[in-house]
Amino acid sequence: MKNIFFLMLAFFSLSVLSSCKERASTQSEQMPLVSVKTTPVVLGDIENNVSFNGKTIYLKKNPVVSPIAGYIVRANVKFGDEIQKNDVLFEIQTKENKALENSNISADKIGIIKVLASSGGFVNELNISETGGYVVEGWLLCNIVNNKDLMIQVNVPFEYNSLLKTDRKCKVLLSDDTTIGGVIYQILPIIDEANQTQTILIKPDASRQLPENLNLTIQFIYEKHIDSFLVSRDAIMTNETQSEFWVMKIANDNLAVKIPILKGIENDSIVEVLSSDLKINDLIISEGAYGLPDSTVVRIEK
């Protein structure tokens, strides 16, 4: 009887242990793994840019004024016309010549004054468009601007004065999401007293014709680091006060390990990371790392 009892007790114990192992195995198999996406640590260059608002202006504006008082007998230009130097823009009849029209005395062309263009360009202001009008001496007839002398005026805070050097290159960002090149053409030795800004003139790339009074953005390289460790901005984790930063590195193919970092230069998409525990091609979690504890087993999605 004792032997039968011990045999039954041993069989029951084995059954219980086997059941516990199967339950534990089933539970471990049913525990879901956290799915994450990864991105590698890469070596590259990164820039820190500073931007200022600017506006296009024409430097050379040549006013055309009436040399005498008289009557406009011919106007050869219209608003927006492109003209060449010495083109005849207007013809003005003197008062004396006008008075002789109704007499028997021949006036010929002695009292007709031709007004010539002092420079090439286009007419951006026109005050006389029809003949017959009377103008006084010195009256502004039109204004000519040289469309090959367009500049960008930028007011730069004096704290960035170290950036301002003649012929320094920059980027010109237009409102149509295109970018052209530019260089500093002139630095004016004047400071705006209220805003403490200094005016500079940027010469844009001549391959793109820009209109006057166009608002745009000028971008300078403020700082540049070469051969730095770079990761996706989405991979950077931080605490509530944003005083600590870290990334989750993949170790042993499926283990997410917390790596504290210091941030260097950053932009909209990538961040320079400063950490001795990272190396090139280390996999960093780019999606799924939020709230993930240190040393968590994860599954990497392709």
C-alpha cells in the first residue's frame, strides 16, 4: 500500500510541475514584444544656420526731369518700357515756340527740346503719359532703374557682426520654395539706433531676375561641424524638463539599451550626438522608443 501511495504522490507531483511549466511557457510565448523601427548612426557634416529677412531694391535710379518749362509734344515711352541710353523719351515745346504757332513767324524746330535717357534700364515710374500737358522746369517726367543692379537689403543685428565680410557667400530663400546664391556686396557703416541693426547689401545670383520690393530670407552658415555622429531627430528622447537626452541603442540584435547623450548642432531632421558609447552604424530606435524602459527586448520591423 505504501508503495502505491508513494507512486500516486510522485505522479501527482510530476503532473503539477508539468502543468506549471506548460502554463509558464504558454504565458511567455503569449507576451507581445515591442515593435520598433531603427536608423543607423552615420558620419557626416552638419551646419548651424542663421537667417535674416531681406527685401530687393534697385541701387541705381535715374530720375528724368524737364530741363525747361514748356508743353509735352511727344512722349515716346510707356510705363515698364525697357530703354537704352540716349533714347529720345520726350519732346518739350517752349512757351515762346508755342506762342509763335499762331503767328506768321516760322518757329521751325528751334523751340523743341529733346529729353534723352541718361542710362539704360526700364521705366518704373511715369508722370507724363499724354501729349499737350504743361510742365515746369525740374518736373519729374519719369524714373529709370537699372534692372541689372538689383540688390537685397538686409538689416542684421550687431551681435552677428562677425558674420559680415565682403564677398561672403549666403543662400537666398525665395517665397516660391526655391533657393539661389548670393554674396555680401557692401556693408554700410551705419547702425540703426533704435534696433541696433546694421544694413548690408547682398548681390543675388544674376541668373534669376527678381522684382523690386520682394520679401525673402537670407541664410548664413553660423557654425559647421565635419565628420560628426548624426542620428535622426525622431530618435532623440528627453525628460519633461528637457534637461537630459538619450537614445535607445539596439544591442545583441533585440535588446534596447538606454544611452545618455549630449546634443550638438541640430536642424529639422538630424541631430549631432556626443557620446562615447556610440559608434558608426549602431542601430538606434527611431520609432517606438517613447516610454520604453532600459534593457527591453524588442522586435525590429523592416
